[in-house]
Amino acid sequence: ENCGRSHGLKEHLGGKPVPAMDSEVDASEDPLFDPRRYVHLDFALDANRINSRQQLDPVNQLERWYEDGVIQLSMPEVAHDEARHGNDVRRSRKVGGHLYSKTEARTSEQKAMLHQIEMILADGKLLDLNTQHDAQICFCAGMDREILVTADNGILKQKAPLAQMGIQVMSDHEAVELVRQEISRRDDLARVDRAVDLGIGHAKLMRDQ
């Protein structure tokens, strides 16, 4: 059971915002979605990566890939609310265009998972509200099988124990490098497929002559 993406607006390739559904979003249901471009990477942006002034080059690149249908981007609800309720009007306006995911630990297993994340991020210190928020962000990204992109050193330094729980976290630079690797792999496979198709076509042509 995932957190469930909710509310917000998702900018599709045609530039028209459409309301997000309460159930998990399937990119393949978008009529403008081209599966040949998608590299099967879904990212969740932390509030500290909201690129309101377009000065974060790696995030600029991630957003271009999202607009081109190469990746998926969303925000955990806690990060979305944190960014939206700040004093930066431009940041608040930009975050309003992001699809976001609700953070809800419903079952006993999910609550235990959230508590474990809190303990990892607290790192032996007293659990404060900021750490609880960070834990909810990591929890929701993990439940939605998204890679959390953050600049929070407290989260990044715990990437190894979080990864053992199935939660991937990385910096925006690491995310860009990962996407580039997957684009290269996608294009290599496409070239192999084209070569195979050409070979089959040539063999058929020879048989028909």
C-alpha cells in the first residue's frame, strides 16, 4: 500500500495541468506519454530542491526530463506543505504546480517503519519536529518507490541504513547522473532493437526474392 498521490496539479507534456487522482498515478495513462522515452525512474523532490529561481542547474535538468516524459517527479506532502507555507512567494507559487503524495502510516508495520526511520535520522539525538518531518518525507518516498532528491545532509549521511529499508535518497547531482546512465542504457537497447528489426527485415526480403 503506498502513500497515495493526492491533490496538487501535474503538468503533462501538453502543458495543461490536470487534477491528480487520490490513487497512484500511472504515467502510461497520459495520452501524451511516450513509453520509449521513459527510463522508469520516479523521483520525489524535497522542499529544499524547489527551484523557484531556476538557479539549481541539476534540478533544471530534472524538470526538463520530467516535461519531456523521461522521468516522473512529485513531492511528499510534508515537503510540499513546508515549501508552500514559507515566506518566498515565488517558491510557494512554483510548488503549487507539483503533484504530491500524502504521508500516512496506517498499519502497524508502516508505523514501525516510520519509527525506525525516525531513529535512524535522529542518530542518537533527541527526536525533534524537524527530524519527524524528515522521517515522514523519507517514509512516503519509500512507500511510493520514489527516489528522494534532497540537499539535507542529515538525510544524505544516512543513505546506507535507509537503503537497507528500501528507501533511496540522493543529491540532485547524483540524480542527474543516474538518469543520464539510464538514458544511455535505453538508447543502447533501442539501437539493438533497430538492428535486430533490420536484420529480420533483410532476411525476410532475401527469402521473398
